[in-house]
Amino acid sequence: MLLNRYSQILFFCLLLFSSGLYADEIEYVVTGVGEPMSENVHNHVSAFRIGSGARLNSRLRRRLVKDTEASVVKAMRPFGYFNPEVSVDITSRGAGKWLLSVDVAAGPPVIIEKLVLDLSGPGSALAPLQEWYKAFPLKEGGVLNQQAWDQAKQAAVVLLEESGYLRAGFRRHVMRVDPVANLAWLELLLDTGPQAIMGEVTFNQDLLEPGLLDGLQRFKSGDPYNAWLLGEFRLDLWRSGYFDGVEVVERRELDADPPRVDFEVNFEARKKNTYQALVGYGTDTQARLQLLWSRHLLSPRGDKFDIRFGWQQKDNEFALSANYRLPRKTGDRQFWIASLGLQSEKQALEVSASDDIENRFDIARGSVDDYWLRLGKVKARNMRDGYEQLFETVFIQYLNETRDFSLTSNADTGGQPLSVAGPFSKLLNDRGKSLLIGMDWDWPEIRGSGFNTVGHHQRAWVFTSNKAWGSDDDFTQVFVSSRWNLLAGERWKFLLRAEAGYSNATTTDIKVPTDAGELNVSVSDLPYLYRFKAGGSRSVRGYDFEQLDDNGLGSNNVLTASAEVEFRFHDDWSVAAFFDIGNAFNDWSKPDLKRGAGLGLRWYSLIGALRLDVAQGLDLEGNPWRVHLTIGTPLL
């Protein structure tokens, strides 16, 4: 008896399951109207359900036609069509399969007879709100569009909230439609209400001493509420390096006079140590390697320490530095910094019997080793009311530099010892020290990602060295650079950059004995670490990396500029055309600027922008072509 009951239950379940397997299927086709109306119609009519396992019999077909006609009418109303003509046809396509064809004639649209749009309140003169008012999508005499109406209302509330008008609302929002006359009357009265202010910030953390995080605020208590600055505040807290997670909770006191928003910040502590290793390849550097160890928090004072190592195959260059940073307890964002480092690279002293840089030959090869200690103070200055930040560094730097070169077979000293070759000896083997005092400015403002990366990056510095305080040589250097990314629509982008550097270091013209005869070499007293070079993928394309200077060892001055236009032909792909010009030189009366031009391909991948350029050196004999490959945004 019990087995028979179980058999009945099992049979009933199988029956239900099999009926589900054989439920009728309906395919929907919408014609007569285009997007986005056809999609909305399809979404409405395809929502019809006939039940699990049900057959589409004649009764259900009549119901389906009726429901479809009603659904089409509803689907067309948001676009201003209240009286569409609908034709529905159901045809069988075999056992259990049906085709539902819906043909829609939109009919006459509903026209806006009158539109009343009014702004009131303290924020009614706000520039973004005035732009919204002027660009309101519905006009008298135009077709009614309920989606545009709803989206415009939402956009107004959002932009007002971003500017601190948190009590903004509509005193009246009315839409009256006469579907017989196909006319509509709209009334939208928006009141901004008072602007809220930034309140107090409470940090719920015990990692750092009180007051250390105050400098990360780009606003003060009592400033107008600004959602964008609040977002940057969250990012600045995360960028500080102390925390893995940052939560900023708003406590809105909208009934206060004026309305106030207090903030409570919760944190998730970061691991104290992180390690990074990066490998890569580029036509400028060839193979390269970077290693980084960071100790993000040494003590509750917020001090940090890191060690960086970098190596590149080009010139067998490597650099090692140790960096320390200690926040200052001030009302703004300031740090004490200290850096200790060394850099070494292989170099060649090059000369030419003419001005043709392609026919240079090296007369000496060796290494340049630099050791430095830099102490300074960094201050973040808010620009444009905190929307951007400029980082200003005042520093003092000690540099010890050693040059150790040996003559190649191209040099000819007449069989005499090297010391007899006069000032040429100092050029090959020398040790010098410099004590500098200077300032550095870094102003990055980069937004977006991939092709849509826009913004600017400005750099400048000035420093001076003098024998009066222990340096071996007197010199001063000034440098400025500017880079811009500008979008024009969805497919076009313009990239502009320029740089200029000047050093008043002494230059000496040395007669160098070579197999080709005695040649003149212009040599700067400027330490090698501060000399300028040009050429390569981030400078003047069409020329080798750092090919442009006086003698292969760098020059006192630099002047470069570039203009590039980019066209996106696919989501992550674009093509580019560019023109570069510039040089590094010692004599301002003979800058001899070199030109380069070419075409490029861009792929915006997850690891950064891959830039492949084919460029022609227009001032080289035969105008040869060179390939340049880089990864990373050119704003950095």
C-alpha cells in the first residue's frame, strides 16, 4: 500500500516535469517602428506568460492578442504616441511553437501645447542649473517624450545635490495629456532650497596621531557642500597609503540652518609592507626591471619608508634609492622628505666632423656614477578651490659625481700620455660635488581612462649651485613643461606637449684629437645628472632615444614641442598622426631644432596604453624611419 502511494506521487511529479518540457514557445517580432520604440514594445509584449506547461489554445491566443494590443499602447506612450494602430498576428511554426508578429503604426504624436519651466531659490543662478534650464529637452511645439521629462527632472536633482542643495525639490510637476486632441500641457517648478555646508569630520582610527589626517581635507567646516570634493577626499585618504578601505558616512542635518552634513570616516588598516616587481620592454629603454619595497607605516607619526631599484638594458643604467616621508602637523597637507640614492650608467663621448648626428663616432667610453642626498619639504596647494592640487617642494640636495672614461681606437693622442692632452683629461676622468638649493612644482590633473584619458600635467623646477657654499661649480637651472590631453567628441583626441630648459653652466670648447683630425667638442660643467637630452618616443620621434644633444653626454638647454591627433576607430583601438620638433644644445644662438613626423597605432589595454609609432627623422640624411614602442599614458 505504501509502495503504491509512493508510485502515485512519483508518477504525478513526472507528469508535471514532462508537461514543463513540452510548454509552448512564442517568438516575438516587432515591425513598423524603429529604436528605441521597437525595443520598448518588444519588452512589453514578451512579458506575456501562458503558464508552465500550458498549451496556446484558441482562448489563450485571443487573450494574447488582446494583451499585446494593450501592451503596445502602453509601450508607445513614453515616446508621445497615445493612439498607435496595432496589428497582431499569431501563426503556428510547428508543434508547440508560435510566431507573434506585431506591426505598429505610431500614429500622430502628442504635441506640447504649453510648457511652464521655472527656477526659484538661492541656487537658481547656479551655472550648471542655468545650462540645464537652457538645454531642457522638451519645447513648446515639440513632441512629448515622457522619458526625456523624467530624465531631465532627475538630472536637475542630481546636479543640485552635487552642489550642496540637498533640499531641492519640485514645488509643482504636472503633465496633462489630451489623447484625443494629441496635446499636452507641462508645468515644472523647481525650488533649490538653501545650500548645505560641510560639517565636522570624525576619524575613527587609532593608527595615527590625532590631527595627521586633517591636512587631507580639501575643504573646511563651513564651506559649501560639494560632492566632487567629498569624492576626492575619499580618494586622498586611500592614496595616503595607510588604509586598504575607506568609508565616509554622511550625517545629514537638513533641518539645521543652514543645512549641515557631518562626516564619519571608518578605515580598514593596510598591511604594513608591500612588494612590487615590474618587467617590461620599450624601444627607448630596451628590457627594464623595477623593484619596490614599501613600509607604509613606521610609527603613529605617519612616517613612511621605501626602497626602489630600477634597471634598464639601454646604457646598462641602474638606480637605487631609499626614501623617507614624515607628515607635518599643520592645517594643510605637508611632509618632510629625505632621499638617499645612487645612479650609474654607461656612456660614450661622441664627436662628428659635421653637424650630421648620424655620422657621430665615439672617442671615449666609460661610466658616470652619481650619489645624492636630498632633504626637503612638500606642500600640497589647492588649485581651483580644491578641484586640483599642485605639489610644491623646497629642497636642498648634495650630489657627488664621478666620471671614468677610457679612449677608444677612434681617438689619437699622438702616442703621448693622456695627461698631455690638456683639458681633455678632465673631461674623461673627474670627480665633482655640488650643493643645490631649489624648488620643484608638480601639477597633475588626469581624469578618465583609456582613450578617454584627459587632463594636463605641468612640471617646473629651479635650482642653483654656488662655490660660496661648497660646490665645485656655479650653475643655475630653470625648467618648465606642459602636457595636455583634449577630447573632441567621442572619436577625436588632441595631445599637446612642450618643454623648455635653461642652464647657465659654463661651457668649454675642447679640441679633441681623432683619426679624422682635430675636432671641436662643446663640454658643459653641469653635472651629468642635470644635463638635458632629446629624442625618443616621449620626446622627438624619428630619432633614437636621447640621440639629440651636443656630444652624447648631454647639454645645458632643451627645447621640444609636439602635436598629435588621434582617431578612435574601435572601442579600444585608435590611429594617430603627429609632428615633433626639438633638440638639446649648449648654444642658444644655434639650437638646430630637429623635426620628426609619423603615424601611430594605439591599443588601450588593461595594463595601459600600448603606443606603436612609426616616425621619420625629417632632418636626417635620407629621412629614415624608426619604430617607437611605449606603454603608459603620455600625461604621466
